[in-house]
Amino acid sequence: MEDDIINLIRAELGISGPFEDAESVPLGGTKLMVTTDMLSEGDDFPQGMPPHAIGWVSVAANLSDLAAVGAAPLGLVMAWGFPRPEDERIREIAKGMKECASFHKTRILGGDVNRLDRLVISGTAFGSAGNPLRRGSARAGDRILVSGKLGASSAAYITYWEKREPDGRIMERFHRPLIKLGLMHELAGKGLVNAAIDDSDGLSPSIHHICRESRAGAVLEYEKIPLFEGIEKYTNAKYPSALDLANIGNDYEVFMTVAEENLDEVLKMGRRHKAELYDIGRITEKGVLIERGGKREAFPRTGFSHF
Amino acid sequence: MEDDIINLIRAELGISGPFEDAESVPLGGTKLMVTTDMLSEGDDFPQGMPPHAIGWVSVAANLSDLAAVGAAPLGLVMAWGFPRPEDERIREIAKGMKECASFHKTRILGGDVNRLDRLVISGTAFGSAGNPLRRGSARAGDRILVSGKLGASSAAYITYWEKREPDGRIMERFHRPLIKLGLMHELAGKGLVNAAIDDSDGLSPSIHHICRESRAGAVLEYEKIPLFEGIEKYTNAKYPSALDLANIGNDYEVFMTVAEENLDEVLKMGRRHKAELYDIGRITEKGVLIERGGKREAFPRTGFSHF
């Protein structure tokens, strides 16, 4: 549904290239990479989410798209809409934004404010990349890696939505995601990754995106998918398994495909950047499948839609 | 009020430089200029505004900030929030966006969609400028020019708000503003302008901004201020004069200050770009004044605030 809307808009705007995490414009001998992400109270920031975390996540969501294309960040601009200006809350959100930007060695350059019924933060991050990573260049035989554990954000959402007992480690992961910018920029610079996508759409939609854009397939190995510890306690009727939680997304990790011969070097680089890289399957000629207990079955495209 | 919020946010983010229409980042031998503008149904897009105009204006508002710094546009990304996806309306908004971008020789590269209670469009435009124009470099003795007539947008807002009889020329001006990108880029390139600001805040706040950032003053000549024909019919109790309408802003014109010795060349360049440039006063040492019927009085800072 969300994809249909995006496709309708892209068609009308005459955007014909493949759908990427960030847009690319040649500038001064390098490529300027730009990405925008609109987040809002309710859907993206659940009721009760601390303002500092709102600020942090609104920046992290945009940096995550830069990481997925292997860009080095140049800065962000943040447009805010909110109902009443409550000084203390605004200050905390701004503080969260600033700390997230500083942590990732970048900064917020400016922005805009507007009055809206509820909090909306629309950020734009830009960076540079000599050779940006794309979604559509996975090759049959590539290993599929993910840059960290999945499902904590979904478990945190459910904690808020259903007023469950919070798990400190899960909430920390949701409130303060760390983006693999340095690792991805180095991997892209060395040409070690064939295709990449950030996981804002969730495991299943992301793998389907890569396969569709690359005209390829994939086999995931269920036992190797790194599910965040303790998330199974947060499943519910709509998302009955830990894997369903991983399919909602927003863990701000990157899925990447890597040729067999580069695998060792990529894993070594991951260790140097203190990133946990998990090998979860491989790219095939066609079909998106999952292998579980020796049995292989279709891995359907299911995830979260704003609409 | 809006300025207080912006200052609070900027302080918390550690943004210490002067407040400009677009932010500047050195990149590949030039300066990347970035600006973002969040517009929403109700405040910015009045009830009944045609979707095509909503799209056009959402792009034009961002390009206007690039014009004010003399940047050549490289592209835009647009983040949308809306309640229910109504295909026909979305298509028309996208069409308006595309036509505005194409008219101004640029394009929309991508964006984001989100579900919100009402339509919000947050655009980000980026461009390049060798020597960006700034607000804070006006010099005493400079002439103050404006790139077109003022007040039509405010008259159009009042037409919508109060369901007045629409004036075709006023509505056309509001629904399809044309941005002086080419002229401003050339003026900036040739170093012919000392300071500039776009008029999104309105005549009075814009002149006050320039004076404050430049530690200078100004005297405007009331008789020379180009008020859009017919707007006096749209005054009301809150905005009782045509000048009050000009102070609301959103006409997407640029105010600029020009040294006496460059005035002829600037006016000539204006004619070549088919832009109407009006000389409305001059920069002084201090105080913001207006001269009317031979009498000089204070020109207070009054305008529109979203809050």
C-alpha cells in the first residue's frame, strides 16, 4: 500500500530510476547523497516516548539511509511541526538531535518550525559518497549480511502500545540506535559490498526490495537470523513470532550482499568497527525463501505500512 | 514568538552562526546550500486551495530560499504526510511539484511518505553557490531593492479565509509564484549584492532581520513600495492596510541591498531577466523607519507567526 503511493508519486514526478535509500547528485567531483524521513507522534514516536529519544531517533533514521548507501555525512536540516511550544520538551528533543548528530560525527545545520496538531519531525540528511551502494546490484551467490540484531524496535513499540513491562536493554536500543556509518562508508569505499538497503521497512520487505531491484532471489536461514534477546516476550496476536517483529523494521541496521571472496575481509572490517555482522543467507537466481529446521518455504513480503 | 522558538532550538543544537535562508557546507570546491520548509494544510495551504497549487507552492517556497542566497538549484526531496491516500489529489499535487521544479530548471529526486491527520509537505532544496548571499552584510548607504510586487499572497489567504470574491490575477500569483533563481544566482556570482533575504516572513520582519544581522538601520519610502494591484480590497480588521498585507509575506520575492555604484548594473540585469526590481529605500546606521508623505516614523516589526 505504501509502496503503491510512492510509485504513484514517483511516476507523476517522472522519477524513473530505481528506488534507493538516498538520492544521488554529482557535485564537485563526488556524489552528493540526500535522504529525507518524516516521523510523527503516534506512528513513529509512540505515546510516552521520552523527548530526548524522539530527537535522537529523528536524526538516526536519516543517518541510517546514508549508512545504507555508504555515504559520509555532511550534515542535516530538521523541520519540526508541533502544537504548543513547550520549552522543556523542545529543548530535550533538540538535545537528543544534537547528541545523535555529534555521536555520529556530524551536525544539524538548520531547519524550520511550523504549528501542527501533533509533533512531526521531517529531517533531511546529506552526505558524500564516491561510489554509493545501491539496492539493485546483488548477484546470485552473494552472502546476505545484516549489521546487527533485529526486532528490538518492534518490541519497544509493543511495550508502548500495550503498556507492557519495559525491558531496559530493548528500550535503550530503541531510544538510542547507533548507525553503522563508518563501517558502511569504508565498505563502500573499498567496493566490498554488492548491494545494500537499510532495514526501516523490516527484514522481509528489505530482502524483497533487494531481490526485486536486482532481479534475483534469496534463501534466508532462519536459525542464523539474529533476533534481539528477549523480544519473544513482546509478540502479540498481530505479530505472533519474533520473526514477525523483525519484519516490522526500524532497527536501523543495514542488509548487505557480499561476494563469497570478500566475505572474510568484510567480517574483519566489521570487527574493527565493533559492529556485529551476521551472515543470514544468500542471494539466488529467483524466489525469496526461508530455510527452517531443514525445510525450505516461501518467505512472503509482510511488514508495516503507514497506510 | 516563532523567532523565540527557533532561537531556543538553535541554542540547544549549538548553531551559533547567523540565521540565513539556506545553510552552507563546503563540498568539492563549491558551497552546498541547503534549505528546508515545512508547509501544512490550514496555515500554509488554506482550505480549498487546488492541489496543483499546493504542489507548486511547496516547491517554490524552498526554491525561494535558494534564490535568496544566490544558489543554482541541484534538486529537491519532498516528504509528504497525508490522512487518506486519494489518488487523484496526490497525483495533482505531484504534478504541481514537478511543473514548478521543471519551470525552474531543477527536479525532485525523491522523498518520503507518512500518514498524518492533515496534509503536511516538508521539502528540502539544495543547490550550489560559489559565494552565497547573506543577511548580515548590508552596508549603510546601500539601496534596498525588492524583486517584485508584495501583498498578493496575503490577499489570496484572506480570499480563502473569509470566502471573498477571488481576483484572478491575485490568485494566479498565489497559486503559481515564480522564483527569481536565475537573476539572484547571476547577481551573487558577480558580487553585485551586499545582503539578501527572501520575503517569507513579510516586508517588515525581513527588513528588521537584515538590519539586525547587519547591525544597521533602514529607511523605507512608503510611496515606492510596490503593492500588488487590487490588494486593498482584501484588507480586514486584523490587517487594515495594504502595507499590513505586505508584512504577512509569502510572496516569494527577495529583498536585497545594493551599493549605490552597482545600482545601474543590477537594474539592467533585472531587465534582462524580466524581473521587476523596485528600489524601496536605503540602509542607514540604525533604526528601522518608514517615510510617508514627507514624514518619517518608526517601522515596527509586525508580521505573521505560526504560533
